Amino acid sequence: MSDQFSAWQLILNGDPALFAIVRLSLAVSLSAVALAALIGMPLGALVALTRFPGRAVLVVLLNAMMGLPPVVVGLAVYLLLSRSGPLGSMGILFTPTAMVIAQTILIVPIIAALTRQTIEDLWA
């Protein structure tokens, strides 16, 4: 019970460290959603409005990627950004930028698949 009480104390007293953490979390999440929307909405619209070879496979992949486990994406981003990885020279592992990249990878298939479905329904 004391842990819950101290958590409420931090919130009600306006603890600066707590609000810095919340601010960073919101900045990372909103940045990832904005980037994912910039990538996913045009991709979903393109898939919905054009017919091309492999379109059905792409639709299946988009729908399947909506269920990507966050742990798998996190591991893939870690492997890409670690010192021995292909992007390790950037030095952004364990930074908010890396978190934005991982969250964007998770969100793009969701936005693209939902955009594709919505535009196909409206187009018909």
C-alpha cells in the first residue's frame, strides 16, 4: 500500500523526474506514430488503388506483420544498431531515436493495412 501511496505523492507533488519521463515517452510515441503515418498511409493507399503482380502477397504480409511481437522487433533493431551491426557506427543504440525506429516498425503495418482496407471499402 505504501508503494501506491508514494506513487500518488510523486504525481500530486509534480515530481520533475516523473514528468520528464512522461514527456519523453509521449515524444517518442507521438514521433513514431507521425513517422508511421507518413509511411503507412501512402503505402496503404497505393496498395488499395493499384493492381500489380504480387499485390495479394503484399496484402497478406501487411496483415501478418500487424501481429509482429514487440520483442522480435526490438531484437532486430538491437542487432541492426549494435556495435557489430550494420548501423552500429551511428551510435544510437539505447537512445530515444532507436525507440522511435522500433515503434515505427511496429506501427507501419497497422496503419498501412487499416488504410488499405478503409480506402478499398470507400472506393467500392
